[in-house]
Amino acid sequence: MKRFVIIALAILAGSLSAAQDAPPREISITAKRFEFTPNQITLKRGEPVTLHVWALDRSHGFYQKDLKIDLDLSPDHESVVTITPDTAGHFVAICDHFCGSGHGNMKMVINVE
């Protein structure tokens, strides 16, 4: 029995180490008047994720204070940020560059479980 426990612990330790060494999950987001696509994503607390954000039509911003995201977006240029959320919750990212009459409604929900 003792041998089984030692083997099981060794397998668990190896899988945890492999998970920590895995490259960050990658998510693509596009911005255009007056929306982000997708408009909602779900992340796991403690799991690194790289966001690739593109503006399709004009300059936009992608800002979320609590997750420390602050990107300036310009057409046909990829902006990239890697984050590791440490708090569970619902966070709203906004466009912080005025982009027209619907600018105030340009939001995206980031859920962290």
C-alpha cells in the first residue's frame, strides 16, 4: 500500500509540474465600433492567458484596471498582453478611446473562476 501511495504522489507531482510549465492559453479578441468579439470570456484563477487584441476599423482601447490590462489598439496591428488572474470575479473591460456615439456601450466581460 505504501508503495502505491508513493507512486500516486510521484505521478501527481509530475502532472502538476507539467501544468505549471505549459504555455499560456491564447485568446483572440477583435474590437470594432462599438463592440468586442467575443464579448465575454472565462478564465481560470492562477492560469496564465495571453490576449491577442486587434482593432478592425479605427483606434480603440482595451482597459481593465483590476486585471492590469491597458492596451492601445490601432487598425491592423496586434496588441498582446499576458495576464494571470489571481482573483475570481466578473470584470468589465472597456474601450477607453472615444470611438463614436456608441462608445459608452463598448464593453467586454471577463469572468474569472
